Amino acid sequence: MIPLELLARVSAAAFVFALIALWEVLAPRRPWSVGRRPRWPHNLGIAIIDALALRILIPTAAVGAALFAAGNGWGLFHSLNLRLSLASLLGFLALDLAIYAQHVAFHKVPLLWRLHRMHHADLDIDVTTGVRFHPFEILISMLIKIAVVLALGIAPIAVFVFEVVLNATSMFNHANVSMPSWLDRALRLIVVTPDMHRVHHSIFARETDSNFGFNLPWWDRLFGTYRAAPEAGQLGMTIGLPSFRDRGELRLDRLLTQPFRGDVADQPRKRPGEKLGS
Ligand SMILES: [Zn+2]
Ligand SMILES: [Zn+2]
């Protein structure tokens, strides 16, 4: 029998994916560089591998850790005797801050960047880029989440809601969708929008090293990493990395082996305006 929790996660993800994919067809923001066909089977393939790797290697996952913490009275929130609603809200915020900090670390630490750069090497950015992460990054991310959950004693319901919301916002903020600028400005007050996160996928380093948030947009404002727009404009900017521009690099097997190839210094270029390499 399929557990209810898994069914809820998969249905929520499938519903949000379908909605955004439809929006991308009806109102795309940018013209394609390579399009859907060379990317979708491979980006979706990596998402399936990620889900299987998690279920096999860390089957209890973050919700399991939260159930353990609740059952044994572990974590800061338990010792403070906070009300469930307040503890859940604080837990949600703490998890989001942890994901922001983790994302910064994945850019700054060369070995972690090797894993994370696969996400940045996509030559277009759309709903499937939001699930295109190397399985090792997904596993490390889960261990970090579990550590935060155990240290704070975050309630299982808060962890579940956070994971479902983060999955949905990751697909949303990678979407190739257009919306009126007033709506983007309004949404940016509470959630990372596609125009905000797209800056992070710029080929230029100082733009890549901005807008690290995946869900709440506040951490970038608070820690000075917010950038409103790319210098070349949303339509003129180049997506991806200077290395890995070959279409063959979009294939599933190349995605999996990418961290073990190339120079660790394969960073985006430093100066906007510089011509692209090969
Ligand atoms: Zn990144
Ligand atoms: Zn991204």
C-alpha cells in the first residue's frame, strides 16, 4: 500500500508541475535556446533518480527525524515548551534559512560547487530545471535538513508542509513564465519569483552569486545578496555556465558524471560583457 504521505507529496508535485508547464506553453517569458525536447527526459530522469536514491538511502527522511524528535522530546523547541503553531512557524523559517545557507555554501566550497554546478549547467531554465539537482546534492541537503530538524525539534507537520511548499516553489521560481510586472513585484514580497531566481542562472559570476533563496525572498535582502534584475535584461541574458555548453552535456548520463569531470574552477565568468568561450 502506498503511504498517504507519499501519495500527497506526489499528487501535489504533479499538480503544480502540470499547472506551471501549461502556463509555460500559454505565456512563455523567454525564447528557447535549446528547447524542451533535448532537456525534459533527462531533467525528469534525474528527478526520478533523486527520489529513488532518497527513498532507498535515507528512507526515514526529514519527517521521520521529526517524528523521532517529537517522540523523544529532542530539540530546542521542546525544551522551550513552545505552542505547536509558533514552533511550526519558527521551524518553517529555520528550515528555509538553512536551505539558503546551504545554497550559499554549495557555491562557495569548490567540492560542493562541483555537485551544484550541474543545476546551473542547464542551457534553458524552466519548470524541469527546478528538479534538476545531482543526487549527491539531494542526499547532502537531506542530511542537513535532518540535522536542523533534530537540533530544533521541528514538528513533523511543519517539516512536511515545508518540503511540499519548497518543492512547489522550486518549480515555480524556475518557470519560464511571464506575468505582469506589478504581479512580480507584489509576489516578490513573499516568494522568490521566476524573474528573481533567473538572475541566479546568469552566466556571469556576480549575478550567479546573488538571489540564493528558493522559497522566501527575505534572506537575500537581509544578507545583501539580492539582485533585482540581470544586467543584460531578462530576455538578453545568457543562461548556464561557460563550460558545459555542448548539447551532449544535457544527457542524463552526462548530468550524473558531470561533478567528476572538468576543472573545479569551472565558475561562471567574472565580467558582464565578456564574450562566451567555447
Ligand atoms: Zn545555485
Ligand atoms: Zn536554480
